[in-house]
Amino acid sequence: GDQPAGGVWNFDAENRKSLPASILPPDRCRVAPDDTTREVMALVEQRFSGHFGTLEEFGWPVRRADALLALGDFIANDLPLFGDYQDAMKAGAPFLFHSLLAPALNIGLLSPREVCEAAETAWRSGDAPLNAVEGFVRQILGWREYVRGVYWTLMPEYAQRNALQATRKLPAFYWTGDTPMRCLREAISGTLRYAYSHHIQRLMVTGNFALLAAVAPQEVERWYLAVYADAIEWVEMPNTLGMAVFADGGQMASKPYAASGAYIDRMSDFCPGCAYDVKQKTGPKACPFNYLYWAFLIRQKNRLSSNPRLAMPYRTLVGWPQEREAAILAEADAFLEMLQ
């Protein structure tokens, strides 16, 4: 028929749960390097030992058989809970229930069609719920193909987009993970170990911070391209410029994905134990995401206040006296200057 399974076109409303402490992340399928892979790893260590990352945790599929093994493991063990917790974050658990199949997809070891069909088969056989399968298939059949279209339609000019006129240098801690902000430390340390973090960490932690800090989009894009195993330019660049830092001014997304510390607190367990207090909005112990968020909205008021998806925070700002805005901007500036 012409109606979707389950009666709705997407299940996003069901796919935004934080991870309960009672649910433990599963052991993931990691492929042991064979002799050829170890030879290449030794060569990389010899020639590029000073570069970002480590070889100790390398476990990505490099052969078709390994990629199929990883696909089967995801479908059987992780897909059933992928939908519920695809936006969740947990300290020390960079993978959770995500597929880890993007590197294999992007170098051709797996085809998008066979991956989607494997997920659909799991639903039809009752082995995975509809919200998980729909959310996963849409990431590939919907989003991945859409991103490909954006890249090939709008390049090469797209690479230089900077709609928000962001010019700050990328903070040095993006290359080391050495920061007292626990959410950023978790996301970057996982990236260092595995050349991976899942899409919410990339969008709402490292990407969100770069957006709020007005880091030059081309610097952000070069970092994402350098550090992730699945980063091939056609899929990485639009996600970075269009989604993470809104450099295209809305060609790809309908709003910038800016958020305060409250979002990170709601979707993760990062905030307890952080050097900063997510409940404090200003002051030396306040979570920097809090005052950076409001400073971002104040600075971009002329560009963004007419966006209907940002109506609520801009209504809040209407009631602020100028002195309060000035204090937020001064605190954000002081923090950002400290990073340079």
C-alpha cells in the first residue's frame, strides 16, 4: 500500500532516550588484524608515528568477509536497541549500539542496499523493532544518499561556505583531548583510540562546541576529515559544514544544532564528575556550553532570529536587559580567549 509500516513515516520521537544505568553496552565485533594488516600497521607506525591517533585498538574490517561478519553481528546483537538509544552517550562506551559499518560502506566492502535489506529482514522476522530498523535504514537510504547529493550538487563552492562568519582557530585540545570539559574529553579520547565517535558525539559535542565557539568551518572540516575512519570527503564535508557548524546557512539543515549543557546532561552521564557544573549558567564553575550557547544566539541575532525553529530561545532573549547580554558576551569572550 501507500502507507508506511507502523502508520508513521519516522520514529524519531521513540529514538531519543537516554541510556539507563541498568543497560550495559554490548561487546562489539572487532576484527583482529591479519598478517597483511599488521604489515601495513607497522609501516604506518614507522612513517606517521607522530600523527593523531593510535594503532593499538585497530579492529576495522579490511576484507569483504570481515565486513559481512561485522554486519551480521550488528544485526543480531545491536540493532534491536539501536533505535531507542541512538542519541544516547555514555562515558567509556563510544560505540553503544551503533553499527560501526560506515568505514566498510564508504570503501565498498558493503553495499548500502544489502545493509538496508539485512535490517529489513530482521524486522520482518521479528528480531528487531520497527523504530530501530526505520531509524537505521533512514540513516543510510535517506541521509547518506541525501548527503551525497548535496556534495555533488554544490561542490566545489560548498567547501568555502562560512555563512556565520566564524574565524576562530580550532582549539588545541581537539588534537589531544586535554580539556577539563568531560564531554569533549570523552568524545575526543574515543576518537584518538578508535578513529570513531558516533553521530551525536560528533554533532552535539565536538560539532556543537565548534559552532558555539565560532571556529572557522574549514578548520573544523579538516579535523573531521583527518580523525575518523569513515571520513571520506563527499560524506564528511556536508555533515560538517552543513550540520555541525551551519556554515552553509541552512542549505542542508533547517537550523543550527546549537545546544547548551542541558542537552548533553540529558543525553549522557558525562556531566557528573566534570570540572564544571552544568546547572550553573554563569561564573567560573559554570558549564561553558551554557554561556557560549547564549552568546552564540546574541551574536547571530540578525542572521538567526527569524528562524522559526529558534523562536523559543529568541523569545527568552527579548526579556533580557542589555547588561545581562553584555555580561554573557564578556564571559564567553574571556573563556574563548583562554583557549587560544
